Amino acid sequence: MAALVRIGSVCRRSVAPLLFRSSSLARPLAARKKDQDYPYLFTAKIHASPSCNASAGSKAASLHWTGERVLSVILLSMGPMAYFYPGPVMDYSLAAALTLHGHWGLGQVVTDYVHGDSKVKLAKAGLFILSTVTFAGLCYFNYHDVGICKAVALLWSK
């Protein structure tokens, strides 16, 4: 907050943050001495207002973010429920919730760290295959073995 206050505002009676005064902030870039004759060329604008094209997918992004948080809270509550009420319904619910949670989390890693159109498409296809195989493997484990809840209970009992 201290960095967003103008020194002139501090000298006056009221302290007003810089972000509330204009929609863009200007800061000078490093320039050589001979190039400082044209200061308007070396000013970078940082926009504090939302971008123009962000309104198209903002509702979908907001719903996705809300869905991620709801799933996280559901996963927190599924831990004690799986301990007290183990069974096939809980096993398959855990399989679906854990796979979806991992898929969304790794999707954000792909979004943040993979660059280039072909690399992004390849990484997202690999993520989809990984998530599908994970869900199928957990369902196979639930159907043909003891299930997720009892497997965790067996691991804790030893």
C-alpha cells in the first residue's frame, strides 16, 4: 500500500492511493542519457482497468473458479465421511473427485508453464489421457479390489 501512495498525497492532509486516481499508471523505463530528450518514448503504461476482451469469458472463468473451490471443500468433507461410512458409493465418489481435482490442477500447470500452440495441444491431450487412465484405474481398483476407503484403512492399520 505504501508503494501506491504518491509523495505529494502524503504531504497533504489526505492520503489517496494512486490506483483510485486514474485507470493507468505510468512509470519511466531505464534509458541512456542521450535518449532522455524524448521522455514520452520511454514511458510504459500499466493498466489497472480490466482488458476489453476479458468480458467474453469472464462468466465461464468465474464459474470454473467457483467449481474448483466447491470441489476442494467437498474433498475436505469426503475424508471424514470416507472414514466413517466406507462403501462403493464413497469409493466411486472419491475416484471421480480426486481425478477431477488432479485434472484441473495439472491443467493450470499446463496453462502456466507450457508455451507454443502445438506444445499446449500436445500437453492438454496428454493430460486428458492421463486423467482418463487415472479414473479408469481407480474404478477398476474399486470394482476388482477392496476399494479406496478400505485400502487407505489397510495402509493405516499396519
